[in-house]
Amino acid sequence: MNAPNKSGWKPAMAVDEDGLHNGPQTTTGNRALMLEEPLLFEIGHAETTGVDLPEFDPDASSRLGGFERSDPIGLVGLTEPETVRHYTRLSRQNYGIDLGFFPLGSCTMKHNPRLNEKIARLPGFADVHPLAPQSTVQGALEVVHQLGHWLCTLTGMPAVAMSPKAGAHGELCGILAIRAAHIARGDARKVVLVPESAHGTNPATAAFAGYEVEDIAATAEGRVDVEALKARLGPDVAGVMITNPNTCGLFEKDFREIADAVHDAGGYVYCDGANFNAIVGRVRPGDLGVDAMHINLHKTFSTPHGGGGPGSGPVVLSEALAPFAPLPFVRQTEDGAFELVEEERREDTRDQTFGRMTAFHGQMGMFTRALTYMLSHGADGLKQVAEDAVLNANYILRSMEDVLHAPFAESGPCMHEALFGDKDFGGDLSTLDLAKGLIDEGFHPMTVYFPLVVHGAMLVEPTETESKASIDQFITAFRSLVERAVAGDESLKQAPYYAPRRRLDETGAARKPKLSWTEPTE
């Protein structure tokens, strides 16, 4: 029972709206060292400031040229300790790769070596400005050039465009190069074929570029239906966009046959390279007949996911598409210097460029991290990256297939990610309930409900940087949750219980987001 302490305070039991007891209620709302944190607007005041500012002279001349503020900005003033504590407390409620294992399929959330971070923070890289004279940034240009060289080497492709800012931006780059090639030969085609097993951005990219998109069905084993694809090829098909390894976690073993058929029909082959992490050092996409492929540097070469500045999605191109690659690009001159080619020149390799996708090469943080990762691993190390990623994924697949529906387990080994479904769950429990239960176990949930070809999909990607011990811990928690879901344990419907916040109304948050703070009325 709750006996009063010496101060006479008697702890009450915190009861949620659903009637679940959640331990003794504290005066502050904190739970031990997990501290509640209000908004900045609820901490500070707009009338105060945490620093001393000179007195404002209303008669002083303005340097703002008529752009002075007419109303108070309304930002609150905080002391330095208040500011530091606010963001530190919020960071403790976040989950990151430095805290634990990320089973997040379709986005390689692997450890980012601190060596990469050290190199990216060198002043010559971190402080470089895109408008600096080229003679003063030769080291940065050499990094771009050398990284491009190794991307071409690893993929077996002759050319690379380094300017795309992320994966989908890279897809657009490849599709625009394909369109430019068709236009150059007077053969403007209208259709792009996209298999069901491709990434969802593929059809969106093709449509954005002005193409009509047609689906190609998958086989029962989760791969492209080659005969269905061949049957659809014709003079109106500009190309095909295939993810390999695909989103079912499987290698498209008939890729060369598909590429040859597309080329014979006058089309081009775009390969979504987001899953290159599974085959780097083992397979050269150029040998499979690929004409264009983007590479997410944050997935394969360890740069922070969404961090370190802009994203980066370089695109490697075949000999047929190289002349249409975008500007600008870095080239080494005869005297050994490096130059950024920003204008079309007929003597250049890109004499039919489709133009620019962006003004500058603005991803030095990504470039330096990726090149550092390549050089520190070497060829053998990068090969081991793929081998260990595939080994870890297959370990999870075979450890779970006896308790969880694994739709393509009979198709052979998976690649970098293991795919499961919720077919055997009891009651009205769903994949979402299991994913929320993982939060209580201290894990970020895996990708859920994708790919769409599997009901209640759960895509688990361990990456090569996880130890067997960490994967075993995840498997133990995963199995226990699956057993509860199969048994119809309704308590999972209320998970998570121990997160900073209970289950949120995700539909309401998406459809009716509250994006601004309003001071409460009395």
C-alpha cells in the first residue's frame, strides 16, 4: 500500500485515460531521470532575454532598407542553462544508432564511424563555400572527383553525375538523361515500366518526368515477371525502373535477361541503387546492363541518414547516357588541376547535357564521409560489408520463419533485409501493434506495411555493423512479441507502455497537424 512519507506526501497512482495504472504519480510528471519537457514558449517569456543587449535607440537610422519588422517577433528569451537543458532533455527522448539497433528495412541505418566525422569536420571541407574561386578549393574538387572515380569502379559504369541531392533526386537525374537520349534520336517515348517489387519513389519519379507509368506484376517468388515485362515492351516504352536487390529483399536473378530485352526494344534500364549495400564489392551493375543507377551515400557508405548537410544521390551512367549527364561536373585537366565544368562545351563528354539539376555541389559533408568509408575499408572491406549484411539478414529470417509468416523464405536466401507478414496474428492484432510493442522492448520498429505486395509487411534490415549479440537480443524480443500476437494478446493494442508518450493518433496527426503554438486562454 502507499504509506505516507515523512513529509506527509502520499503518492497517487497515475491512471491513463484507458484505465491502465502506470506507476506512482510524481509531483513534476518526471519519471526518475526521464524528464518531462515543455515547449520553449512554456519555459521562457517574450519580454525577457538570456543575454544583455544594448539599449535600443528609436532615432537611430535603419540599415534594413524598409524591411524592418512592424510587429514583435514573439520569440521567447531563455538563459543558456535553460536552452541547453531543453535540447538535452529532448534528445534523451529520441532514438538513434548510438543508442541501439535499428531494424529499419529499406533505409540502411548503420553505424557511422567517427573517423568519417573527423574528416568531414576538417576546415577545408566543412567551411568550403560554393562560390569560392576554384583555385582555392582544389582539395574539395579532388574529393568529388576521386569519389566519383570509385563509384564508377564499384559499379562498372563509365560516367557519374555527382550533383543530385538524394535518392529520388538521383532517380530524376537518370530518367531525365533517358528522356534526353530518346529526344536526341527523335524517338520521344511515353511509357516507363515499373515492377511491383520496386521502390515507391520509382513510379513517382517517372510520372514527375512526364511519363505514363505501367506496373509489371511480380512472380509468386517475389521477383519481376520476366515474361510479362517482355510482352509489354514496344516502341512506346522508354525504359524500365527496377530495384535490385528489390524491396522483397531478393536479388533479381534475371536482370541481365531483362536488360537485354529492354535494349533490343530500344529502351533504357534504370536500376534503383538504394540497396547497393547488399551487393557492393560483389556485383557490378554495369555488367548487368544497367544504363543509370543512383547510389544513396547514406545507405551504402555510412554517412548520417539525413544528417551532415544535404543528402547525396550520385548517379552512374552507361556509355549511351554519359553525353546527357547534367552539369556541373568535376574534371581533371592535363596539368593535374581540377576544374568544375559549369557550361556546355561541344568538346566535352557531356556535349548533349540536359542541363542542371542544382546550382552547386553542396554535399561536401556526404562526399568526405563516403570517400573516407571507402578508403578505410578498401576493396576487401567493402566486399565484406555486403557479405555481412546478407549474413545478418538471413540469420534473422531463419531465426523467425518458424513463428512468423515469411512469404518468400522458400525463394532462397534473402539479401540485405528479411520480409515478414502478419498473416498468423490472432484476434484483431496487426503489424502496427507488434511494432509499438518493439518500442517497449527498447528497439526502433522496422519498416511496416511496405512493400505493399505482402499483407502487414515487416521489413527487417540489420545491416553489417550489428554484432551477433545485438541481433540475438532483437530476435529474442521479436519472437516474444510474435508469440503474443499469434496468441491474440490484446494488451499489445495499448503498446507502447514505457515510451515518453503512449500511442498517438497518427491519422489525426497526419490529417490535422498542429504546426504552431497558441497561447492557452484563461
